Amino acid sequence: MATSLWMARTPTLLDTGKPDLGDAGITTMADIVRLEVVRVDMSGPDVRVIACPER
């Protein structure tokens, strides 16, 4: 399992495309991985979120 997850978000809408994690094997609520947000930064209009699995 990864030790951290870096996500970038842009304030745009797109109807189709691939999910951020592809097939991560999370198919039910019992499979979810809760994340603790470590840092949030802005880069122009984009948002970068750094999160780690909760311990």
C-alpha cells in the first residue's frame, strides 16, 4: 500500500474519463481506506491535496 496520496484538482468539469485511482479494488464501503489530509495547497486555480492513510 502507498504511504501517501497526492491529488490535484482543477475547477473544471469533464463528463467521461478514468477515476484517479483506476481499479484500486475498493468496491464496497467495507473496503474503503480513510485518509488524513496532511496538506492542501493552491497552484493557480488548481488544488493539491496530500493525504495519508489514517493510522
